[in-house]
Amino acid sequence: MRILFIGDIVGKPGRRIVVQAVQQLRQQLQLDLVIANAENAADGSGLMPKNFRALVGAGVDCLTMGDHIYRRDAIYEVLQDPDEQRIVKPANFPASAPGRSWTVVESAGGVRVAVFSLLGRTFMRPVDCPFAAADRVLAELPRDVVVRCLDFHAEATGDKQLMGRYLDGRVTAVMGTHTHVATADDQVLPGGTAFQCDLGMTGPYDSILGRRIDRITETVVTFRPTKFDVATGDVRLCGALVDVDERTGRAVGIERLSIREAEVTAPAG
């Protein structure tokens, strides 16, 4: 089977290219499952219910989140819906925090796939140990679900590399998000776990991490606060394709992906 992991969706430009591209990519790349990080999808920070519905309606099978998960309290209704299986919170958040720590979704071919996310601790908000949380999630997952995917939303590359090695052979993929800059270390680790430090950003690349260059520059140079509006230019969808042996849950290949908006055919209607 083949899974597409989409890096941090930023604002309206990021949502737009995902909505335009996913069905096309499903056909062209013979995708069985699409997983996307959406913690920045609502104007660059957080996620709204309408954004959630648009993304899953376009063909995204599961959304992962990160440190901005609760920036828009309207999303609580989705996170707390007992029947909604297509979104997860970071599993090392408190049990009382809204949302589920892991989920199981079904691929186009009927394969059950577990998805969870974790937040790193270096240069990030205080959270529980991600390594202990990973062990807990793996102990809770149904034993017959062998395809298991982690979005590790973290700042430090060392933390991400360590998590990849820590879980090598125990999960199908450890995909890093959060820094918005794609890394060139895509690989299948010795135990069969696909790994990449960061998938990169899905959104406007004529920007500073998705925000308008002039606004960031003014604040950094003058210390005058400005609104860090989402930029609009050079929109790309970035992520990784992972090929998986669905019998064992081991990855057999990984390929970085970067698609410009001009390469995408808008859906009919």
C-alpha cells in the first residue's frame, strides 16, 4: 500500500492546494491513504470545523495536530465527537485535554491503519515524555493493526532522529512536522520504519515559514509588533510518499514530494 503524508498545512493557500490536489494525487500516485498535519490550517494557527470538513471532504483520511491544536476553541466540537475518528491530538497531552490520543482509519483497500501524533519537548511547550507516550499508545493499539504511523511534531532534529530510532521496527513511519522546512534525510531505517525529520510546509513558500515577509521583517528589525498575516505566493504541497508492506507493517520505500500549485488541476465544479 502507499501512504501520502502531507506537511503542515498553512492557512487558506495551504488548504486550497490540498483540496485541489488530493483526488488528482490519489489517482496519479495510486494512493491508499492520506494523512496531513493541519494545526496551522486556520489563518496560520489552529483549525476550524469548516476547515476540517473541507480537508476530509477533499480526500484526507486523517488529520494530525500539534502545539496550536487549541488556538480555535470551535474545534473542540470535532475533537470531542465520539463518532469522529479522523483527527488526533498529541498523545503526550493530558488525558483531560480534548481529543483522542490515537485512532484507526481504513485505507482505500480496506487495510486498518493506526495514526497518532506526539509533541517534542525541546524549545516547545511543557508536555509529558513523548517516548513514554509512544510506548503507551503502542501498548493500547489493537494487535492486528500492524500499519502504524506517527507524526512527531517537534523542533529539534536530534529529538526527531532519536524518536525514529526508538520506534524503528515498531511503527511503519515516523514523520516529523513543525519546522515548515523539508529535510533531505528521507530513509527507511534498518528495522523497516520510514523516517524524515520534517515533511516541510504545505502553503506559500514566498514567505517566512508561511507568513508575509514584510511583516516579519518589520517586527524583527524595528521591534514594532505587526500582524503576521499568511502569505500568498509560490504555493506548494510538500510531504512524503511511503510504500508499505501491509502484511508486516514495514515500510519498503519513501520519497519526498513537492508539488507547485501550477502543476495541479483544479477539481471539476
